[in-house]
Amino acid sequence: NGYNIGVSITDAYVEVVKEGYVKTYAEEGRGTSTYVRGSSDSLISIVSTGGTIVSKVEYETGAVKPALTAEDLIDFIPELKDLGSIEVVDLYRILSENMTPKHWSSIAEVVGRRILGGVDGVVVAHGTDTMSYTASALAFALRNLPQPIVLVGSQRSSDRPSSDSALNLLAAVITSINAPFGEVVVAMHGTISDNYVLVHRGVKVRKVHSSRRDAFQSINDIPLAKVIFPDKRFVVINNRFLSRCRRDELIIMPKFEEKVSIIKAYPGIDPEIIDFLVDKRFKGIVIEGTGLGHINDKCIESLRRAVEEGVVVVMTTQTIFGRVNMNVYTTGRKLLLSGVLPGSDMLAETAYVKLSWLLANFNDLNDVKKLLIKNIVYEINEVHEDYLYPRWYHGD
């Protein structure tokens, strides 16, 4: 069944009944699409990039096989047919940790073409580990959206009784048709049960648990909506969103700069790491700073040199919750004087993607710097309410 089996090495007898073979599947999809007509007039395009959600177990070998046709999905989730006709685009078959900015560009172009072609909903099936990066990338690359773009994944494969894939995908399609917003969002389980799926803003979401079904949480924001089961009811829970635009207003800017890096500040960090990136002609650096946005004093001279040589440097905080404020302590003020930009409450991965996108699409560094600290798609939340900070268990 695709999972390890433990066998006692004593008093065990193993008989080979049949010899099989393991198939391998290319990372590049066929680039083709399959189609199944549904019972309504809506057309939903599901762009498959890989991950557990679009896979099934091949029981002859125990290997996980991409299930990439519309027929496969309808067999797996018959209710999809009630929501409209389903098109499945076989774009990639890769693990999400192997995603690169080039993949983001391709996904944006394919999704953009589908939107301009008149589809009623777009869902992107994606591995969960780096889904928030791709969600941010699509949020910047595709703006003035006439409909939401819904990224969806699963923590458990479809052969497992505890699989979350069917519910997540069903909720993603429901969101793509019914949501009033024109934003890139992530649809994943809201609890470990099957009672609802949360719809998170793509630039404010992070995977915060390695294996739980409710691994995705909105950070410094609340989810935009939820899909409640079993009645499949779509409910908006955050009225602060970008509304749908006209289809002809769509802006497609799919380029991303690859020479951007993230540095995590830590005790004992060597400034030569920064010097190395500058020498290798990196164009942007995102710092995950401590606290309000700090890094060891001995790095400041290297950061000053980076800025002087045309590298754009932005500070975020590794605390996850809260925002950067570099005016409070001496270190922060020195960093500001050296040319490091404050990233407000942007997640480090969102800042990384945004900087990559800006550097690829704007030639003037002054424009890049101005837009980097400007709110474009609600990646910056200016007001933090107490309810945005989670309350962990503190005992009875």
C-alpha cells in the first residue's frame, strides 16, 4: 500500500508470490488537458503541479502514481461533477520543495491563459511544503483578478482513511465558483476533523505543522472564508479583501528574479555569508531578523556594502507574529541608516517572493524599494488586533 511494513526477523517465512517493478514519472507533465462534462454550466480548470493531492497508490508496486486525468478525479470525488465541467491540466509532477521561480512563471502563464479563456474557476493542485511561496508568487504575478485562484494540497494521501485530499479539493472548487474576492488563496483543512476547510489569503499563510491536517494557518490576518461540511456552505469571515475585477482588467507579470536569497539571523552569524551573496551578484536579500528586526552588529558593515553595490535588502522578523520596528533599538536604527528596508509584518517567504518579482519586472531600483514597502495585495496588514495572536494551552 505504499507504506513500510514491519516483519519480525524471528519465526518469519517470506514467499515471493509475484515480482513487480516500480514505475517512474517525469517531473514535467504532458502539458495536455483532459475534460469531463458536469451537470452545470460552470467550467473549472484544475492545474496539476504535483503533490500528494493528485496522486494515488498503484497497488501492484506500492508506488505513488500521479492521478492526473479528469476521469480519475471524478471517480475519486463524484461530487465535483455536480459543480460543473472539470478540466485537468497536467503541467508538472514535482515535489514542491523542487519548485523554482521558473516554475512560478510557468504556472502564472498557464493560469492567466485559462482566466482569459473564460473559465469560471481555477484551482492549482500543489504540494504543501512550499505552497505558500507559490501562492505569493501568483498573487503578485496575476493581479486585478476576475475570480479567485485557489491553491490546494493534502497532508495525507488518498489511499489513507484519514486523507484530507477529497474535502480540500471539493472546498477549493466551491471557493473558485462562489467567492466574491479576486485573490490568490489557499484552501486546507481548518481542523483535524472534516467539518470545515479554511480559505487563507495566499500572501498571509504558512504551513505551521509538519503532518496535521490543519497544518495551514493565517499569520497576522484571519482567513478570508470557510467552506462548511457536510452541507458545502461557503461563508466569508473576513470582509477585508480585493473584489473581483473585470476579466479584461487582468494584469499578467509572470517574471521572477532567481538571484534573491533569505538569511536567518542567529547568534554567531558570519557576515561573510552576506559578502558571499554580494560577490556572487545576488540582487536581493531578505533577512529573517530577531525580534523587532535585528541582526548581529558585525553584519551591518557587510549590509551597508551590499546596499551600496545595488543589492536590495529587506528586514522581516522570525517571530512570525508581530511586525518589524527598526526605530526602537540602536541596532535597528543602524540598519536603517545602512539602507536596510523595514518589511513591516510580511512573512519572510512573502517578502522573498515579492522582492524576486519586483526585481524581475521593474528596472529602477528606487521603484523596487518603494513598492517593496508598499501594500500591493494585502501582504501587509497595517492594523493588528489582539485576536490575530493565537492562544496556546497554558494549563487548566
